[in-house]
Amino acid sequence: MQGFLLSATVYLAAAVIAVPIAKRFGLGSVLGYLLAGVVIGPSVLGFVGAEGQDVMHAAEFGVVMMLFVIGLELEPALLWRLRGALLGLGAAQVAATTLAVTGAMVAFGLRWQEGLATGAIVALSSTAIVLQSLQEKGWMKSDAGEKSFAVLLFQDLAVIPILALLPLLATQAVATTGDAHGAGAWAEHLPGWQRAGVTIAAVAAIIGVGRLLVPPAFRSIAKARLRETFTAAALLLVIGIAVLMQLVGLSPALGTFLGGVVLATSEFRHELESDIEPFKGLLLGVFFMAVGASIDFALVGERLGLVLGAVAGLIVLKFAVLWGIGRVAGMARDQHLLFALALAQGGEFGFVLVSFATQNGVLGASVTGVLVAAIALSMAMTPLLLLFWERVIAPRAQAAASPEREMDRPESEHSVLIVGFGDFGSSVGRLLGAAGVECTVLDLDADRVDVLRRMGLRVYFGDASREELLRSAGIEKARIVILCVGDAAVNLALAQRIAHAFPHVRIFARAAGRLSAYELYEAGVEHVFRESVDAAMRLGADALRVLGWRAHASWRLAQTFRKRDDANTKRLAGIFRDSEAHLSEARAAIRDLERQLREDRSVPASQDDAAWDAESLRREFGAGGGPRPE
């Protein structure tokens, strides 16, 4: 027990320290877990050692839970829509990678049996790392995300025939120790047709139980109003499916994914997801740390050239295969690159298959040591490859993916120039237009410009960072430039450039938050608008009205809060880079604002407060409007 508690303390402490640091530097949580595992592993600090493989096997259940949660988020109709990518791209990737690696291994002097086994093992990618990274960055709904998921799902299916194939490739004496994947499977010694029948029966049982028995069972449990019982039932469901899959020799992850899909239309979908999510996240984190700790740096040091060559060869070869498949599938270039980079690594099932191949006399120790190190290091490289795509390749690829288009030349000059016409900018432009103020609008999204023009809006395609375009748009005669770009960094760069080149223009700039506002004020912009403040003030004012406040009083309090908070933000912008001074002044500003608002509340209400309330009620239940201007 003491050893377990000590190991748990080490793993949890490593996660708590490493992951926030990795997130702070934009590296993502997966890379943080992997680096934490490397640091606490036997090759660096040595806090964990031989038990790392046991921890990894236990933590692999996090992958099972992740597939269950993903299944809950997938409607059966969406899964059916992915069938082409699942069977087409998935099968092509596994087959092409296996054949390519087999050829490479034979060229390097391995037997064809060893080459084929190695190819089948490294054809699988890391479901845990890829899906966690894509979800974390919000790319799962993209074309590359959906196709990556389909390929990963096919790879999980491919584990079953690979397990059947490996014993047929044996060239050495079969090992008699160790636990094979699926050891203890009740159906493993049955004839082929009986195993097929058992497999079909198991899948049918999951679908039938999920449709017919699970919903009423959960309704009954929910009536008890005991959260811990519902959580226990959710865990029992996942574990039960996993055990059933192991008994019939199938992938537990595949079974729980199917169970999640079956329950995706259930009324308990969100409750199940929220109950499973903490366990999934924690076990996945431990799994990633175990992967990092399992890298044998002693072997890497002894055979550095061979291991690094294997890692580079694995990534480059899989990238080339995936690149070719993406080209054939007709993916957009940026999504094409993301798809190829995301899956260009070995997978967690590779460790299981290497062990199984060793026990069945397929691969020798000289091959497996390098193979395990190459798989682990390639998995550790994946977050870095995705970061490289996000920071370097994506902007260039997206620009190259769009057809070359000449910048529009605005036909007229107006006193207002709006840059960025998404939801925020279009709302500003429509308000000004309703007031009779004509604006010149620039936007760099060619598709959005085309759509907005078809809607009858006068919008021009152009990059506002180009000074000559700003001049042709009439900035020299404009009185106001309104910067509404969603990217805070781009907005800040535009503000700095315009303030320097055209100092006569008054800049109104959208700010993503307080830090963005500080930077804009620091750049000399006087009119800064945090995008969420006005909505927050409206919500707070309406909440006060429901609580019994008069309409005019709640509206006036919200406006007073906003004006004084804006003034404080502008004042604090001068010292925000000095953290100590900023914190001290911010605390004083909060206290001062609260005191001022209390004093305003103590002032007797004006005689027309009741009239304000009556009018606001008539407008709310009639035409609908806000307080009239004073």
C-alpha cells in the first residue's frame, strides 16, 4: 500500500507541475504529461522504475474511457457518414504502411516475416495522443479531425486480424511467459466460425442492452438522487463492456466506443459524459506519463543512430503514405497536412503487439528494443509536430490553399473604415448603416466577402496590413478606423501600424479581454472596447430587474460600472507589465469601484424612475426596446 501511495503521489505531483508549465508555453497537455514521465522515469530522476509497464497497462483503460466518451458525442448518422473514410482511408493507410515498412525492413536485412510483423505494428497510430490533441485544440470537427478519427477507428478494428496474423509469422521458439493481449479470452480457442458467432453475439448484446436495458436502469438510479451511485453505474457500464470484449477476444476500446454510440441519443448522454470525463482525463494523463517513463534512454544512448533513424524513418514513411492518401481523397491542403502529421507516429497498441509478437517467436530482442523506443519517441514527437503545423505550416498552407485573388479597390471613400466583418464587425457596420453612416469595409476572408456581397453588403476583399490598400480605401480622408478582427495579435499589429502611419485617424479597436485592452492602450489607441463587457452588463442589469430593481436604476448602475471599469483599465494599462504594481493598483481600483457604486446607490432615486420602469415594461412586452436616452 505504501508503495502504491508513493507512486500515486509521484505521478500526480508530476502532472500538477508539468502540465500547467507546458500549457503556459503553448505545448499542450499531452506533451506536458510525456515530459513529466520522462523526468520522473528511470532515465532521469528514477522516481518510477520497473513498475512503469504495469502502470501503463492499468492506465490504458483511459483510452477505453476516451473512446466511450467520443462514442457518446457521435450520432449513429454521423458515424454512417464517416463510413467512406473509415473503410476507404483506414484500410488504405493500414495496408500501404504495412507494405512500405515491410519492404524497408527486408531491404535492411530482416526476414520478410519480421518485416511484415513490424509493418503491421507501426501501421497503428496513437488513438490517445491524436484524439486528445485534436480535441484540446478544437480540431475534431475539421475535415482532418473527422478523417483522422475514422482512420484511428479502423486501426482499432485492424488490431483483431493483426493478432490473428502474428502467430503465423513465427520464426523462433515461442515464449511461455507473459500475458498476451486478450489473455484469458474465453473464445480464443474456439473454431473460427464459433468465434465469429460469439463476436456477433457480443456486439448484438452491447447494442441490445444499450437500447433496451440501460435507459430504464439509469432512470431508476436517477430517482434515488445519489450522484455517487450514478457515477458507479456509469463506470460499471464501461468496465462491463470492456470485460465482455476481452472475453471474446476483441478490443475493449472498440466495444466501449460502440456502447457510446448506442447511448449517444439517450437522455443520459450528458450525465454519463460528465461522470466519466474526470476518470478518463486522469487515466489518460497517467498513461502518457507512463509512455514517457518507458522510453529506454540507455538503449537510445547505446544505439543512438539506429534509434533516431528508426524514429525518423517511421515518421517520414507514415507521413508520405498519409500524404498520398490525403491527396487521393481530395482534402484541402491545410487539412491534408494536419491529417498526415497527426497520424505519423506509432501507437499505444504497438506496445501490446510487440509483446505479443515476442511471446509468439515473431520478433527477437534485438528488434523489439529499438522498435519500442522508436514507437515511444514517435508518440512523444506528435504534439511537437502538431505545434509546428499550428505555428508554421498552417498559416502558409491556408494562404496557398486559397486561389490567388487580386485585392479589391474600394470604389468610394467614406468617413468610417471598418476592418474585419465577422459577427462583431458586421453588427457595428449594420448599426452605423441604420443611422445613415456609410462605411468602407475590408475583410481578408474571400469566402465571407463573397457571401456578404450576395447579401447586398458593400464589403471589399483586402489585407489591411498593406498601407497602399488602406490609402486606396480612403484612410487619409477617413475620420475613424474601426478594427474588428477576431485575432487579438492581428488587431494590435494593425492598430500600431495605423497609429504610426496615419496619426490623424481615431482608432476604435475590439479587444478580446483585459490584457488585449492593455496592449491596445499601450499602443496609443484611445477607444478600446472589450467584446464581452457590454453583454455582461446587459445580463447583470436584467438579473437585477428580476431581483426587484427598477429598470432605470439597474441600467444606470450597469452603465456606471462599465464606464468606471473602462477608466480603470485605461489607467492600469500604463503599469500592467509591472506585475507587483499592477496587482496593487488593481486591488485598489476594485475597492474604489465598489465604494463608488455603493455611494451611487445611496443617492435618492429621481422623480421619473417610475416612468422609466413603466416605459421599459411597455417596450419589453410590446415592441421590445431599452431605456430611452437621457
